[in-house]
Amino acid sequence: MNGREHVVLWVVVPALNEADNLAVLVPRIVAELATFDPSGRVLVVDDGSSDDTGKVVAELMTELPEVCLETLRHNLGKAAALQRGFRRALDGGADVVVMMDADGQDDPAELVRLLERIEDGADLVTGARLDRRDRFVKRHTSRVYNRVTRLMSGAPGRDFNSGFKAMRAAVAEDVSPMLYGEMHRYLTVIAHGMGYQVAEVPVLHHERMHGTSKYGLARFWRGFADLVTVRFLLSYEHRPSHLFGAVGAASLVLGVFSLMYLTVVKLAGQPIGDRPLLIAGVLMVMVGLQLTLFGLLAEMVVHARNRGLGQRT
């Protein structure tokens, strides 16, 4: 970048009912992008909008040849929109893919900071909104979310949920299969878990230009559930029996020792039929066996998948 090498840049902007914002934001992105890559593209992914989002972008395309539009027939969610956008950017030869929200809170002028960090060696860079221009509740719930995410994932960062990110094409290619549900919030965690170098740079954050936020408090509960999923997939995708087998073995051992103790008590002449430990011991043995067998079945699925991939290659 900065004239040293030609890097093809694509900026992917997922949008849901953001017509008023896009009319202002897209020309600003195009102007900023031109300073880095005159052949770069700004791709707006219309995620089933019910307003004039598609119409506004179509009008911009007649004036700005750098602008592209991808239309989803109905609202599939931000993760699916990003997945579609990443795919088109990669097919278009992108070397670096940037993602930005369509609400105008991300400043296109900050793009240079993310790209400079990419040039310095990072694979994925997040624009960290350290001074957020959001509602009180949103700011503080996000703070809790970021702390829990950092603790559970081990990934470095202070603003995992920022929609302003830049990544190398290889990162976009590898994280795309995991873009479903609310997984877009964990791109940094996923990339870090895959061994890529992730980084953050502080960026300016503005108030939303028009409209209202599409997210409510429910997204945080869904987000934590997805964090558990991400953690499991990154840690145990290729060795599920290590998790289920370990938990199953622990339950089985506790159950066996409980029943052995009750057997000794019974032989000593004391009744055990009314003891809760009897039910607990039997339950732990059954659960332990089921989890152990489930882990083995999961290993068979992983083995079959890997063998199938090996045969196709």
C-alpha cells in the first residue's frame, strides 16, 4: 500500500433499510478508497431491505463505477450478508477485504489506519470504538460482552463487536464458512483461533446518521451462546471425544464409586433403597456411558469427513 505495491481492495457494506445513510456514506467510502486503490470496489449487500436501499445504490452505481450491489431476496442476517459479500470480493480478486456498517458510525477516513496495520504484518485488524457514541445501555452491555469474550476466547482485543474490520483475502476465505447466525461478532476470535495475527487500532466513532439501530438486548444473549459454539468449534472440531469423553469418564467414575460405596453399605446390612445417592450414582453411570459413546460417534463423523476431503483432493 502507499504506492509500494498494488493491492486490490474491496469494502463490503451489509445494509438493512439504510437508504438515507448509504446515499451519504458510499460516496465518502469511494473517495477514500480511491487514494489507496483506484480499481477497488465498494460492495453494498442489501439484506432484504424494505426501503429504497437497492434503488439508492443502483443510482449511485450510475455515477460511481466503483460501486457494486448484491441483493438478498429476504433478510438473512448480517453474517449471511457478509458471507455473500466476502465471496463476491474474493471472486473479484480482492487482496484485502474491508467490512463497514451502513449506519455511518464508522468513519471512512479511518480506513488508512487499518490498512497501515495490515501492511505492518497483521492479518485482521479491528477498528476499536474506544469512545463510543451509543446509548448508555448499549455501551455498558458491550463492555461486559467484550470482557467475557476476551476471557473465554483468549483472543486479544477490546472491541470484538466492531463492524469496522480489514482482513487479508486468506482470512476472509477461511472465516467465511463460519459466518452464520450471529457469528460475525466473533470474526476476531475465529481468526485468532485459526492462527492468524489479529490486531486493533483505535478509531473515531460517530452517532448514527439516520434511522434506528437494528439490534436489541436479545443480541447479547444470542451472542454469548454463539461464543460457546465458537469456543467449542475452535477447540474440539477435530477431537470431539476429548471433550465428551473427558466429561463422560468423570461422570462414569463418580457413578461407579458412588455405587461401590452403596454396595459396601448394603453388605453391612444398612438399607440403601431410599438414599438419593443411589439414583444419582445410576444416573451418573448412564450419563457417563452416553457421553463416552457420543464422543466416539463424533470422532467417527470427523474421521469420515476428513477421509472424504482427502479423497476429493
